[in-house]
Amino acid sequence: MAKKKRDIEEYSIDPAAQQMLIRADEIGVGTAFTRADDMAPCNIGSAGMCCKICGMGPCRLTKDGQTGICGATIDTIQARNLIRSIAAGAAAHSDHGRDMAFILKAAANGEAEGYYIRDVAKLRNVAAYYDIATEGRTPNEIANDLADLYIAQFGQQKGEIALLKRAPAKRQKIWHETGVAPRGVDRETVEALHRTHIGDDQDPEHIMQHAVRTALADGWGGSLIATDISDILFGTPAPILGQANLGVLKDDMVNVVVHGHEPTLSEMIVAASQAPDIIEYAKKAGAKGVNLSGICCTANEILMRQGVPA
């Protein structure tokens, strides 16, 4: 049964968003808010009592002491579901970091037109963490070695990822004592899926230990790699006075709103939007120019680095 439709004020406290939601309703355009009202969540799934990992299910554990067909308890099922969500998030963040590492490698070798090292100080500081030689070397030479090191973190099978050494010593000690230091980014993500397959790991505590290891492979692996390289290639963000919300859109200009998670694309769109031939093309169509803005993570990237409104 669908839920009761909520008032606009319950969707958002932002007046601009409220006006757009009213307009969307007038023209029959659905939003995440209205779809949520139309969709009644499954009570069993919401409580974490459903497992659909193998083909013998889905299994619904609604009674005390009940197990799934494979013998999994409610604790095992909830641990499996959580770690699979963590693995999906780690894969998304880490693929982003992997792409950034390849872009850094290409830029260092002059194979990526338009991309170059903007923050040399950040490059040298990061390289120093890993004992990469910087004295008497060009930024591209340093970046080439750093890119190789970062690319290797994804496929590494043994030991621990190099970036962990940047954490506080006390925190590293805890990770080592509890056995959750990640060996390689891809290794931990794959093992998370392996362990949760039917007939494999049934111990919820053991599964959750690996969930922590997978999360660390994300935060101290792919995510940190992506952050480092974004700063090196596009400049380290600093506090800036900017504009935000729907008022940044202009009715006399071509509005381009970038959305996503890849600064490699958004930074090039910023450059293209300022190109004289692009501006002239917009004017020929009757606009005064190109008005660039952003949504979501990419908006923060170009706002902090380029002053583009969000």
C-alpha cells in the first residue's frame, strides 16, 4: 500500500526547491520525493530479515531462531547484506581513484591533452610519504612514479596498501592488532563478494571484520588516491566566496549544469565554456554566453577550484 502524499514543506525546507517541486507536480513530472510516496518499502527487507544472494531464496527470516535454506542466521544475513553494500561503495569510489591514477600517468607522459600538474607542492608532499625521490626531478617525473605506485595499490595481493602509513600511528596499531589492514583495493572488494556467497563464510563477526577491511580499502585506498590526484592535477581547494541554489541559472544564457563524480570531465567543461568560439556560438543562437553551474560532488569540485556556482 502506498504511503500518504506529504506536504511540500516535508520534502524540503528550501523555498527554491519547494517552488520547483510545485512546478513539477503541475506538469506531471515525478521526483524522488513523489516516487517515495508512491512506494511502500518492504517491512521484512527494511528490517534486514531478507536474503536474496543465492538462487534458492529469497529467504525471509520472520520467526525467532529461523535460518535460511543455507543455514544462515539473521545475524549472518544482515552482515552479508551490509558488507555487500560496503563492497559496492568501495568499488565505485575505487574505480574513480583508478581512473584518476591513469589520468595522472597519461598527463605525466604528455598523453592527455589539456591535463597538467597545477599543484606541484602537493605533488612533492604526497611523493614524500612514499619515499619517491623529488630532488632534481621534474614534476612529470615525480608524477609518473606516483601514478605507478597508486595504480599498483588496486591489484596488490599481499602486504598492505601503502597509503595506510599516512594514518596516525595509534590508528595503524589498532588496524594491525585487529587484522583489518587492507592488502589491496580490488583484493578486499572481491573477497567481500566471495565470503558472502552461499556455502562460504557463515560467521557474522568474521564477515564484519572483513567489512571494516573493505571500508578501509575504500577510504584509505581508492578515495584518498582520487583526492590526492584531483588536487595535484586541478589544484588544492581553498575557501572561496561563491553562489549557490537555483538562482544561479540565467534566462538569457545557455545554462550547462555538470553532474557526477569525475573532475576529469568537469574541469574540461569549465575550460570549454570559457573558450571564445563556444561563447560566440552561444551568442549566434541568441544567448549572451554560457552559464556553467554544477550539482552534487562535481559542483563542490568546480566551486572550490574554479568559483563556478553550484
